[in-house]
Amino acid sequence: MLGLYVVPYLPVCPVNDRVTGPFCFECASLKKAEKFENLITRCVWELPQKEAELEQLEKKLRQLNQELYQRQEKLNRLKSVTFDLCTKVYALGEAVDKEIKNWML
């Protein structure tokens, strides 16, 4: 039997090509910088699109507010008409009751 010796894999740092343990501080700081740059780049690229979306949402909100105002005005007018009709129906009912009492006597 041949004596084969297996060397465990040790990661190599892509920054300085040194064999490192499970963690390389140079890579970690580089990755943080890259993540931050990616975040800034993403914000810069996505900002105009998000601003356009915001403008559309604000426009839609203004339209909905206008529709709501119009519906509230219509509701108030209908409430007024309904109140007037109820008052007249009540008065008519009292008049009918009075006439019925007079007719029965």
C-alpha cells in the first residue's frame, strides 16, 4: 500500500496571494469597500427610476384625493336630499293620520 498523504486545502487570498486561514482581513476590508461602492452605484442608477415612480404615485394620490373629495361632496348632497325627503314624508304621514282621525269622527 502506498502511503498517500492528503494536504488539506488552505484558502489563498486573492489580494496578496498568501495562504490564509479561514479569514483574511485584507479581503474583508476590500469586500466591505466593494459592497459600499456597489450600494452607491446602485443608488445612483436606481434613483431616477425611483423618483419617476414616486412622481407617478404622487399623481395617482392626487387623483384619488380629488375623486374622494368629489364623492364626499356627492354624499353630502344626497344626505341633504334624503333628510329633506324624510322630513316631508314624516309631515305627510302626520297629515294623513290627522285626516284619518277626522274622517273616523
